Amino acid sequence: MGEMVTFKSNGGTCTGYLADGGGPGVIVIQEWWGLVDHIKDIADRFAAEGFTALAPDLYHGEVTSEPDAAGKLLMSLNLATAGKDLSGAVDLLVERTSRTKVGATGFCMGGGLTLMLACQRPDAVAAAAPFYGGMRPDTPIDWDALAAVVEGHYAETDRGNAAPEAIKALEVELRAKGKNATFHVYAGTHHAFFNDTRPDVYDAAAATTSWERTLALFRANL
């Protein structure tokens, strides 16, 4: 359904997978594996629901299926450059859809970057749906700038700053700042429960519920 496109990124360029369903724009942010077929498929699903989805290639052509290699790609990702690429993706969707607001969603690494993008582009990101996304300690986050409605989806058995206790503490912090933030924790699930290419962790019930909630979030706010 989609196609690869090139867009401006603050003086440079970035590529991404664009699936145009004719409606509001949604940024789909990759897992640490890169811009793999699973992420493209999610963009296609959004297009089938009437959205215009763009998945930027933050690794600029590199993909892997090995966890060790993925970890190295994640740690070597320049967050300032990623921020510029994501901002360029927002601008492309605003231009293409002729709408001032976009949504953002992301998975694993992309979940953390969804929140980073929402803080960096509060002028455009009106709704954010991070999925089980932890953040590198050096991720630039200014929660005070956040303007989007946030609805996150997390696994009961996850660890680190994506663990239930961590994200519930973040929910409390954001609400104390007056932000509209809700983080769902799905009982019995593991990290990457939405990824239907990984039968070891995929949870069909949680994936269906989180998808329906994300569609409702974007339809209500974009």
C-alpha cells in the first residue's frame, strides 16, 4: 500500500515509509530493529483506517534481526539527529494532509521517542501513543512543554523505565503537571506484545485492545 519517500530534515534529508489513507497524519516510530516490515505493516494498518502514516527510517537504511546488533544501533543513534528527522516527518505530514495536528506512536525504542517528539513539537503533536517504550538516560525531555493527549500501552513484565511501577510514577508526575496522560498496563503481557511477527511475546487480546484505544485517541484529537 505504501511507498518510500524522502523528506527534508533540518538541512539534510531522511527517508521514510508513507502509507496514505487520505486522512490525518500519524508518525509511526520504529523499534530498535530499524524500519522493518512489521513497522511498515503498522503504517499500512493506519492507512486502512483512513490515516496518513509515515514511518521515518531513523537508522538511514540499517536493519537487523539480532538483539546485540539492535542494541548497538540504539546506543549509537544520535538523538539530536533523530529529533530532526522526526520533526521533518511531522512537517511532511502537516504539508501533505493540510492539517496542523498529527499523532505519534512508536514501539520499544520508538515508544520513548514518541514522548520525546511530543515534547519537542507541541505545536503539532496533538496525541501520542507510546508502546512499551523505555528511554535512554540521555533522551532530551521537557515535560513542561508537552501539549499532546498521551495514552500509553505497557507490559506487566517489562523492566527498567518501561516497567509498570516506573510508568505509573510517570503518569502521576505528568498529571501533577496538569498533563492529560494515561498509561495502561496489560496483565500477563511481555515487552513487544503488539508485535505479531514474534509469537514468543505477541498477545492478541492486548494487541487488539491497545490498537482500538490508539485509533480512538487519534480520531478524537486529530
